[in-house]
Amino acid sequence: MSEGILKGIKIIELGTYVAVPYCTRELADLGAEVIKIESPRGEDYRVRMGRNFQLPNKPESDWCFTPYNVNKKSLCLDLKKPEAVKAFMELIATADVFISNTREEVLDRLGISFATLREKYPRLICGNISGFGTKGPDKDAKGYDLTSFWSGCGAAVEWNPKENRMFKPFYGFGDAITGAQLTVGILAALLEREKTGRGDVVRTSLLGTGLWTNVCGLLRYQAGHKFPKAFTDPIVPMDNLYETKDGFYITINESNYGDHYMWYLELFDAMDKKDDPDWTTIEGYCSNIPEKVKFFEQAIKKLTKDEIVNFLAPRGGVVSVMKSTDEILTNEQAWANDMLVKMTTEGGDELTIANIPVRFENHGLIEKIEAARQLGEDTVEILKGIGYSDEAIASLLESKAAVAFKK
């Protein structure tokens, strides 16, 4: 078992919700030491979001907080108190990276702005995620997954069938992708520091990542396409979700219809069309799309998912059956590739969470996922590690500048 490609790198996180915590979890999974700083109240995903999501949220088994915060240590400081800021600065002196999604004007008021930190510690790398970027009319606006990523990049409208009410994306997708972009930036800054000795400030945003991710939408907007589109107006006829005879939904992704059209005419009992260029050429396939959507919808409704998969898969066809949540949790392919992992919370609950999705030939996966810590569980250990005596720690705890978890 490898100790991790980032062993020896220390990262301080002042992060909330998903994007920054998922970035730092990824870095922790790669072997970095990550210390998560929270206020005495605890960050919102620890305090209230589990209740909002109707998930167990006991302090020792907080299901909402857990996936984003495993493999980290917990330090609780009240950064509104000068003695807590002093402890923070002494901790930063030992760190390689500081990552936060706290608005930069708030960091400035606390006396820990990126500029202040970098002036004092030139090798320090700072990372930030904002909703909308650091310039322009919305630079100070609060941003979340739905408002900044999905809505800002157009996907929330583009992905909706015109016939239905607008769908609401589930939480965290845009956050996770944005967190991964910050991970890329942090790793690049660490590499640059090896060459130059200088740190840097790395920034990304939910809006910028949404636009980066939705490049196909951007191109289609410029080509004059209007959204949302009707079910009968996909890019190509089979680029849809169709219901099968046994109640499953499938999509068939055929990128070379002109060569493979006989598969589909045979499968859908439509050999009478084998000499019709409207059905045997890519140009014909991409014309009269509503008519073809109606045909495929009716033809697929007559077949079971297994009949379709067992016919197309051996021929090299790309067909996907939409999976239910239960099927995701038992997906043999995911387990075979360590994409999912079981872990146990401090309260004894066994959870299945996603594993870090990147792999290295020279470094194995973390053997054991360490449960998300309770608030301030490592406060005393961390303060001792930066030179605080028992008396100094007791003073911080007494003034409530720091809080330590009591079992």
C-alpha cells in the first residue's frame, strides 16, 4: 500500500459546503495531510444540511458531512478572536497550501487575506473557489451549485425536455467538478513552486467551470439552437431516453449510423426501409428527426431491455440502461474498479461512498477511509504540533478561541 503521492504536503482548509471540501478530500486521498478549520458552530454541512437532506446527522454519524470530509483532521478556532488568528498564523507557517471558499473580503477583515499570508509566507499556495469569479457585477454575490454552475452555464435550461417542468439538478454535481478543477490548479502550483520557490494564488469558480463543462451547449447556442427542446427534437434520433417494454429507460449512442443502420432496421423489424436513403444514410438519419423519434419510441416500447442489449452489445453497439439507485450501489463494474468504497463512521454506521476516481500505477489507493472527525476532535493535537504548551492550549479553550471535542 502506497503512502500517497502527496505525502509530506500539509493543507489547511477553511471550507464549507461541497466544492472546497471535496477538493481537499481529493488531495487527502492522494496522501496530503489536510487540517479542516471550522468555527465553534461548525460549518453548515455539519450543522444543518443533513437535516435538510433528510439524512442521519448525529455528530458521530453525519451522512451528509461525511463523504466530503473523510481523511482529514478537525481543528476548531473562532477566528473572530485575536488569539485564534495568532494560532491560525502559526499553523499556516507550517503549511504548503491554504484553501478556502470564504469570501476574500471576509478573510481580509479577519487579517488573513491571501495577500497578507503570501507576504508573510512567500512559498504558501492559496486556493479559492467563488460562485461567479473575482471581477464583474456579480463578483460579490453568493454562489451555489444550482445558481452559479447549472444556471450560469445554461445547462439547467438546455437539459430540460420542453414538455415538462424544469428539472432541478441534484446537489453537488457542479461543486464536485469545480473542486476537481481547483485540485488541478493546486497540483500545478505545487509543481511550479518546485521550480521557482514561489507560491501562488489559484482561483476558480462555479460559473467558470460550468461554462468549461458545457462547451457543447455553447457551440449549439452560437449555431442558433434554442432551448429547452422537445423530446422529439434531440440532436440525433436515438440520443434520447426511450422506455422499454419492461419499464426500463435506455439510450443508444450510435456515432456511425451510416455503417450500422442494418442493425437497427433488423432489431426494430423495419427491413422494409433497407432501400430508403431516409433510413440508410447519415444524412437521412439526421433529417425528419421528430418522425424518427416517434418510430424509435414505438419500436423500443415493443422490446425488453435484454432483447435490445443482447442484440446490440455483441455487434459493438453502445447501449446503456439507466440504473436505479439500488443498482448503482451493487454495480459490479464500479466495485471491480474500486470506484465505490465502504467506510464506517465514528458512530458505527457503514456507508458506501465514492472513491477518488484517479489511479496511479506507482501508488495504490488508500487502504482505509478514515471517518470524518467530530468538530474539534484534533484541536489539542494540532496545537501541540505547532508548539503550544498545555497551559497555552488550556487558555485558548477557556477563552473559547479554540474548541476541543470531548468524548
